[in-house]
Amino acid sequence: MIQGLYETHIQVRDLEILTKFYTEILGLKFAHRDENRPIVFLWIGEDKNYMLGLWEVTENFQPRHFAFRSSTEDILNYSNTYLTKRNLKPYNFLKNETQTPMVFAWMPALAIYFNDPDGNQLEFISILEGDPNPQLGVISYENWLMNKQNNPFE
């Protein structure tokens, strides 16, 4: 029955500002604005494949987290430039003041984070080839590659 995740929704404080952020800054495509409710729908990637809903709330705002699927090459080579050109500050999962993507060895996946103007935590993530190695925790990509090379059967 379940073939994947089609859509997710987040809360925003100002629908106009965040719609502009997601469309003009990140490049998502406008899909629909509901005239009866404070919500905008945006396409992620090709139309009708994935959707993001932005719900404007005036009380009890709760920032959320979600991830955009990216390629390993884009995360390693372009994510910091992509984000800083858009005045967004990349950070890693450890929040250790570096802008270096990190590997979640339990998956394994490479990831870098940034926030939207309302503080929703966004992520670029790429699933890596190879077997999970949870005991490694969250490590640098270089350490992941070294471990993979030293332990090719793990």
C-alpha cells in the first residue's frame, strides 16, 4: 500500500513571506492557495510528485523539520554555496559551528541543515551506498569513506 511520502505540512507565521521564501529562494513551484483557509500548496520537484503545505498560524506556532532529497555530489560540492548565496546559514547535525555535511552511519545518509525564516529546520539528505554502521554514530563523510574502505564487509 505505502509507496512513499507524498506531502508534508508545516506551520508558518506569515504565509506571504514564507511562500516567497520557498518559491523564490528555494525554487519550489506554486501549486494552489486555498481561499477558505490560510494554506498554500507548493510542488517539490516535478508537478504532482511531492508537495509541501504551508499553514499560517497566529497562535501556538511550532517549528518542524523535514528533509529534501538531494544527491551526494550536490550536498558535498554545492550545498554550502547554494545556501550562502541565498543568505541561509548551513549547519551540521552536531551544530558544532562547522558547515560540513555529516553522515548518519545508522542509515547511512549524508546531510546538511538550514532554517527557513520561521525557524523550521530544513535538511538536504542523500542516502549513501553501503551497509549501515550504527556504532559509528554521526561522523564526517571522510571518516565514513575511510571506515567503508577499511571494513568493506560491514
